[in-house]
Amino acid sequence: MIEVRNVEKSFGTAKVLKGITTTFDTGKTNLIIGQSGSGKTVLLKSLLGIHTPDSGIISFDGRVLSQMDSDERRELRTEIGMVFQGSALFDSMTVEENVAFPLKMFTQKTPAEIKERVDFVIDRVNLVNAHHKKPSELSGGMQKRVAIARAIVNNPRYLFCDEPNSGLDPKTSIVIDNLIHEITVEYNITTVINTHDMNSVMEIGDKIVFLKEGILAWEGTKKDIFKTDNEAVTDFVYSSNLFKKIRKSQNKEDI
Amino acid sequence: MILLRYLTHIGRYFLMIREVFVKPTKWSVMRGLIFKEIDDLVIDSLGIVCFISFFVGGVVSIQTALNLTNPLIPKYLIGFATRQSVILEFAPTFISIIMAGKMGSFITSSIGTMRVTEQIDALEVMGVNSLNYLVFPKMVALILYPFVIGISMFLGILGGWMGGVYGGFTTSAQFIQGIQTEFIPFHIAYAFIKTIMFAFLLATIPSYHGYYMKGGALEVGKASTVSFVWTSVVVILSNYILTQLLLA
């Protein structure tokens, strides 16, 4: 479980996070949603330790991030898998080498053991005939699968995804969403996804944290999100015509 | 304000150098990276270095010959001037300036692209010391840089010999006599001391500009240009300081 208590972060005079308090549960897909500029990415980067909060506490299963020295942080990071918005695959490496990278860096596995594990995770993310291709030869969806494979190859306890659906078509987005959700449940990891895609919310959102202008405006489950009267949430959710229709049909059913 | 900005860059550059040596990457991985950098930075530079050195050596020889209009000045001075120019300045300093463009822009753009595409963030999030992973292999690879400069010296003098002899400006015996005249072995040591210093600058200044760049693809191009300018400036300044310290 990841605990966030009263986290604040400013850049110059701009206060981006204004006292965020929440928890991200193990074995659950936790989504951070909100409009662009709401502080989602800053919160995610604060969780990852890329940004240091001005105040507040972030703890990973009781281990407080701000109390760790640089070695302890690096140790913690070996327990973290991250899927970046642009996949962030290493251009100079093949798919196989990208996925094997964390194992080569942080384990004492033999080349045969690494090969076996890499083949397993590449199969797990349903990548076919891509082992020896370079990232530039792959489609956006395939790159995301490689990024997920790389993120889970070293059995992380925590998985972070920044806009995993950006640039993907709706069908591929759903496949990627479901893949992340399946992996979360299968390996019992704490997954935190940063998104503004309402389809993802409906597909895989076990817990949803809604940010508005750096404030945690609402949190709940995907079932709750359609019932809430929180104006900030309804403004965001029903900005899509599709969800307006869902809302109307739900209201009719209630009547 | 400008002074403060320069001081900030200088301070951050030295902090970067310190960070390069903290938490080293696993040797089995680092070994592969070093060989890759040797290939990218040293081997790939040999062609252009050989080409430029040979022809510039030839030009130095011809230019010297054309300026020796007084018949009292011995022709062996063509070989002497070529040797001195090539060994003392052309090979170590001017090849380094050319390498600031060739190697330097390669280093800045490759690291800068990794920054823009979040690959450096990916390394950091995984718990890898990205500075050690990216910069240290370049520093080690450029230990071979004096080897490149050695080849440049040899080809520069060979080009001078061919330009002088086959251009009909001097005889082979006169040119070789000039090469041997008043030869001071310390000049070779001086040239290689400079080369080692320049190798360090060539590996680290472009890395600094790539690593700390902000923005997108356009900024990668700008960072490469700025990196070339600053590497050249620092190479020239350190050339002056080392010459003052070692020869004056």
C-alpha cells in the first residue's frame, strides 16, 4: 500500500499540489484522474521520487520516502515498475534487450534464466515475433506492451503508469487497460495509473482519485463516480457526450 | 546575473562529474557499454581524423614551402615546421575542436534525445545512476583518444612529407632532416598531456549539455550547438593554460 499524507509541492510561486492525502491499495488498480494541469503528473512524479514534495509524507508499505537516503531510494526503485507516457524504451536496444534490462542490472540471474523470464513476460503481454525488433519498428500499442513487459519483468511491488493510453486507438487502449488490470490482480501489486481517459476509469478503476487544481476533490470507486453530486467530478466526467448519455439512461432507470 | 548563471553551470558541471562516480553500474553491463562507446566515439572518428590530418599536414608543408622565398633559409625547415605545427597544435588541439563538433554533437544529441523521450527518467526510476550509466563509459572510451591523436600526428607528418616531396618543394632527405632537427621528446609528452585533458572535456561537456537540456527536438539541436561552442571554448582556454604551465 502507498500512503500519501498532506503532500504539497510548488514550482516557484505556483502551488501545484495543495495537501493531497490518500492511499493506494495493494492488488488494486488506482487511478489518478483530472484535467490537464490538475497536478496528476506532479503527484505521480512525487510518488516516484522524481520530485521531492515541499511537505507531507509518502510511504511505501510503511517505508517513508523522505526518510530514505539515496541508496535506500535506489533500492526501493528496484521494486517499482514504470510505464511512461511515451513508453521510454531504449532506442538502441531490441525488445528483448529492453525487457531484459532490469534483470541484467539488478539480479544475479544467468543469461539462460534471464532469457526464460524475458520470454515469459513477452508472451504474457501478448507480443508475437517482436523479440529482435527495435522500438522504432513497433506500433504505439506494441511499444506500450514492451514497456509493460519491462515494468513487470523484475516482479515489482508497485506499478506506475503515466497516461498508458495516450496516442492509442480505443480498441488498443482497452487491451492495454485490461492487461494492466490483469497483471495487478495476478501479481498482487499496487498499481497507480495517471489518466484522463474516462474509458479507462470504467474499465479498470478499482479506486479513483480526482484532482482539481492541486486539490484532491473526490475519491471513490468507478461505481461511485456516476452517483456523486460533486460538481467538479460531474463537470469532468460529463464533459464527454457518451457519459452524458449513460448518466441520462441511469437517471431514467432510477426513476 | 550572467556571471551567476555561468557559475551555476560550472557548479552543476562539477557536481555532475562527482555523481558519475557514485553507485557504479554492474561491471557486466558497463563492459558492453564501454565497447559500444569505443566503437561510436573512437573507431567511428578515425576516418575523418585520418582524412583531415593527412591533407592539412600536406597544406602546412606546401604553405611553409611557398613562404620560404629567401634562398638562405634551408629547405629542411619545411619538415621542421610541419612537425612542430602538427605535433604541438594541429593534432591535439585542432583535431579536438573538430571532435567537439563530431563526437560532441553526437554525445549531446544522443543523451538529449534520451532526456526528451524520458529514457533518462526510466533509468532513474529503475534505480540506475543514469549519469554513471551514460557518462562513465564515454570517459573510459576516450582514454583511447590519445591513440587517435597519435594517428593524426603520424598522418599529418606523412601528408606533409608527400605534399612537400611530391609537390617538388623539398627532397625526402631534407624533409626527414627537418623532422629530426631539434627534436624535443617532451613536446610529444606535452601534446599527449593536452590530449588527455581534451578527451576528458570532450566526454563530459557535451554530456552535461545533453543531460541537463530541457524541451523537445528543437532544443536537442540547440543543445548540440551550444555544447560544440562551449567545448571549443574550454578546449582553447585549457590549451592556453596547459601551454603556459608546461612550456613557458
